[in-house]
Amino acid sequence: MDGEGKIRVLITGGGGYLGSIFTRKLLSKGYSVRVIDPLWYGRDPIESCVGQENFELMQEDIRDLTAVVKALKDVDAVVHLASIVGMPAANLDPRTSTEINYLATRNIAELCSLYGIGTFLFASTCSVYGAQPGKVITEKSPVSPLDVYAETKYKSEKAIYQVYEAPTVVRFGTLFGMSPRMRFDLAINLFMAKALSKEKITVFGGSQHRPFLHVADAADALAFVLEKNLDGIYNVISENFTIMEAAERISKLTGAEIEVSNAIVDKRDYVVSAEKIGQFGFTASRNVEYAVKETQEAFEGGKIGDYREPKYSNYESLFSSKEIQAKVYTQGPIFK
Ligand SMILES: NC(=O)c1ccc[n+]([C@@H]2O[C@H](COP(=O)([O-])OP(=O)(O)OC[C@H]3O[C@@H](n4cnc5c(N)ncnc54)[C@H](O)[C@@H]3O)[C@@H](O)[C@H]2O)c1
């Protein structure tokens, strides 16, 4: 599948950290793109796409079945990214996270099957593997989700397989790097922001291994599986390293000091193999050093104000704005 014949793709969550890059990528390849996203974290990341010939924005919620039915009209493929992303944000209200991450996902996959839409591609996460220190994890390894976020993503994977014949599931490592919708609530991005703001990098624990991937490589991987028509489950990562190694690599380039805290909240610990997708010819090409350089340029170019602003964090956006809460939490704002 390539964009030449104007393949029509629906991207859910296309205004997000990954979605805003992936949307641009598909547009540049000649695809027609429709995005469904209520843009909880702002419209800026997708604004420059609005008005382009092959682009359509539906500022709607995937929990609204009528909106989803409309969004699926005349599409050839669905790339499903919409979600309450990350453990802290998903923990805020597990019921809402389950509605969005799991129930809406199941509905969309089932509708894709009903309408004969040829491709359903779901963005899942290596977080489904939980804590499995000392093992190299493949797609065949057992899963062990540790929190609401990972649980809803894994339940979704299972549901998709029940209602859609041959889906594609990509399990991404933790993403990093610059995007039109920047997130500084991701480990490497937060380390880079602190280092570039002349603060110490705080490492919680440090010996936990994690798989990482640049966000632009994640977008490349989505385009790759779409173009190759791959179905099945694929781990997609670039490198595994410890949280301490991440901090040290950033410190080496920026001179930032590292401080260690033993208050470990996030117990995920795993080394993941991306050999399966590699055998089809996909390799990630951007490393942490590349990300430090682009982030430094963004800071120096004045593109990032204060990295602590709520808009850069899913948890802070949802927690601190009554306006956003009123839309996300359909039974009314639940926090002070
Ligand atoms: N960022 C990572 O490290 C990472 C790692 C593994 C997997 N993933 C997966 O990749 C996908 C994208 O993550 P991201 O980092 O871009 O997150 P993000 O929070 O930046 O983007 C999610 C987007 O989904 C939208 N959304 C939320 N609820 C919605 C709803 N009810 N209806 C429609 N849209 C809704 C949001 O407005 C946002 O634009 C997610 O499915 C996530 O689980 C991300």
C-alpha cells in the first residue's frame, strides 16, 4: 500500500505527540488523511495541516459512536493512536481510561470489520511486558501489565483479535524526540528539558532497563507496516538501555549533573527485541544524541517556553484544567 493512488487513512489521535508527526508523514507521501481527535492538548500541533487538500480534521471523541461511523466513511485503512497515554494520566480516572483506551478501541475495530476496511493498525506499548528483568522479550513472551494504562492497551490487543481478522499491532518502546505536540512527561524528553534548563537530571532508581524509540522512527514504522501490508504483532524499538545510561548520555552532551532518588514509582524493567520487524527490513535511525541536538535547537530557537507548562504533560493537562476535564470526564470534572 502506498500513497500514490490516494489511499485514504483515518488516524485517531492524529493531533498527539506521535500522531502530529505521522499525519504529516502520510500527507507528504500523498495519502489522504482524516484525523479524529478532540485535541485535548491543543490545536496548534495539527493547525498547519488544516486547509491542505488531502487533509480533514474531525474534532470529535472516539467514544462517540456516531462520530466514529462518520469518520470511517470511505477510508481504506485505520491507524488507531487515540488514547489516554501514560501511567500517570491513565491512573487519574481508570473508568475514563478504560472507556477510551479499551471500549472505544474495540468498537472501532469491530466497525472496521463490519465495513470491510482492509487495514487496522493499533499503536500498543512495550509496557504490556511489565517487569521482566534479565530477559530479552520477543512478541511471543508472556505479558504482565502493571498498571491501568498497560492493562487497557493489552485488553485492547486481545479484543481487536476477537473482532477483526488480521490486525496489525505495534508495541512501541518509550518514545523520545521533538514533535509539533511536545511531551516532556516522557523519561528522555524530561531529562533533556532539565539538562537544557541548567537543572540536575533526577534519576529514580536507574538500573531499570527500558526500550526506547525516537518518535519520528515510530512514525516511520507505522508508515512501513502500512506500506508493506504487514499484519501481526511487532515490537518497535531502537535501543534498550538503563534509565541511568539515558541520563549519562544526555549529561555527556549537555554537562548536566545527575542526582539519584530511590523513590521508584515506575517499576517497568525489560529488554525488548525488535528482530521480527527488522527481518522485514525496518530499522530505526535516530538515537538519543540526535534528539539532544534537535531539542537543544528548539530550546535555543525559543520554540519551547517553560517545559513545566501543563500542555507538555498529559497528566498535568488533565489534572490542572477544569475545561479539559469537563470534556474528557463525561460524568463531570472529578478533581479539584
Ligand atoms: N509516547 C510513548 O512513549 C508511547 C509509547 C508506546 C505506545 N504509545 C502509543 O502511541 C499512541 C500515541 O501516543 P502519544 O505519545 O502520541 O500520546 P498523546 O497523548 O500525545 O496523543 C494522544 C492523542 O489522542 C487524543 N485522544 C485522547 N482521547 C481521545 C478520544 N476520546 N477521542 C479521540 N482522540 C483522543 C488526544 O487528544 C491526543 O491528541 C498511543 O496509542 C500510545 O498508547 C506511545
